[in-house]
Amino acid sequence: MSIFIDPRTIVCGTFGGLEPAAAPVVDKVDYWEDYTRRFFKSNGRDYTESESNVVRWLSADDRAPFVEMVRALLPILSSRADLSNIDLVILAHWLPDIHLGTSVTNFALHTLELTEGLGFAISDRGASAPLFALHCIERYLTGPRSKALLMVMDQKHLLYRSELVERIDPLNSASLVLVQRDEHGPLRYRGYRRHHGIASVGLAEQLRIMAQDLGLHPQACTLIADADIADQPGWPGPVLIQDRRLLCSAPFAALADLGPPGNDYLIVVHDELSLTGIGLSTG
């Protein structure tokens, strides 16, 4: 059987300050500078003073830990759907939690009083992390297992400077998505694809190939993507440009805002010559 998503059971939000700045900041700078230096070294890079963002990371007045974003959104989703029998909780993110090492999936499992559920996190896949998470959910929801909670979130502050992050200027954002294995549902998951060596030139043709491979008709399929993908000529169907500042939550915020599904959807991420996508259909 297939897995399904109902846009009515997608809840999204952006957040300002969910906790105060670390105090006193001066007492914590050396510790986190040393942590960041060792983090760079473990990745084969030297860490320089010009790359430091530690003081801002500690003193920001809009800190948004993942747990606090879940705490804010979970009651809303619980009011829309039965979450008492969740079998799997997955956290998918690009930028790291501001509380490094916190088990956000364990927090959700505990809050929902789920004693048998499995929880884990997916990261290090950029903005495509939640698309891979759906692939994992489909593979896990077999036999008696029928429900998963996908938690998608990013927060804006890093311990070090990143030109890419500064250019995107992300928001603290999160989405909670209920995924169910059933015989019927508004949006049926059609599969996951990831192709390497895909340049921006001729990308529209690659998108058509991906859609057809997922059993979707490009002319009747809405493409959901960042503007640099969606603006390229050649895609024959409708286009929905998502808000890139929402990072991993962007496609789910777009789906939640659509109302009743009226089309099939191809959600894609193009990053460093990798094209990742999932298909959703109304049939």
C-alpha cells in the first residue's frame, strides 16, 4: 500500500525568540570557539577568527531551539489529527539545532506518550533532507505500522559565518507533517529520486524525465521549487515558487497553503549538481 499526506495535517510556523540569549555571554565564548575550531579540524579545515559567529550565536535575541518549535506546533497538529498511535518520528533539517545534541525526536515521542515509536534524525543532505525522510517513511511503514510524524525545521544561527546562509537570510521555521499508510488520501506519495551530475543547463528536460519516471504527467503537474529552478523555461505545467528562506520547510509550507489538492506535484531540490525530487499525486 501507499503512503499519503493530507495538507490539512501539515502545520507550519516561523519563530522569533523562543528562549533568551545565553547569559553571561563572555563566560561561554572560549568554550564555543574551541568547539568550532575542533569541528572545523574534524572536517579537514582550519578555523580563522574572521569565520567566527560565536558571539552573535550566543547573544541573538531570536534564538529558536528545535524543541521549542515542536512544543509550539504539536498542539496545533494534535487538534487536527489523532497522534496517539504514531509508529515513527523523523526529524529532517539542514541547519543545526541551536541546542546541539538535543534529541528532538525523543522529546516528541515523550510529549505524545509514545512508548513503542522509533525516532531518528536526518541531516547532512541540505534542503533535500525531508524528501529523503519521506523515502525512509515509505520503507518503514509496512505490516502493522501505519503512521509517521515528519518534523522539518531549521534555525538561522550558526557558530561560524557562511556566505550561503547569509545570502539566503533564513528564518527560524518548522513544519510538522502527518504521513499515513492507507488505501485513500488526498495526496499519494509516488516515490523518491536523486540524480547526480545534473547542471542547471537543460534542467527543465531533467525535471520532465523525473516527473514521468514517477508516473506524473508534466503538463498537469505543479512544480514546487525555489525560484532559480522554477523560473527556468521549458517546464510545461504550473509552477509554484516556494519561499527559500524557509529552507527545508519551504515545500510543506507551500502545500499547506494550497487548500484542497487540485493537481499532481513534483517537489525538487537542485544543489551542487544533484537533483532530488519526490512526486505526489491526487489519484
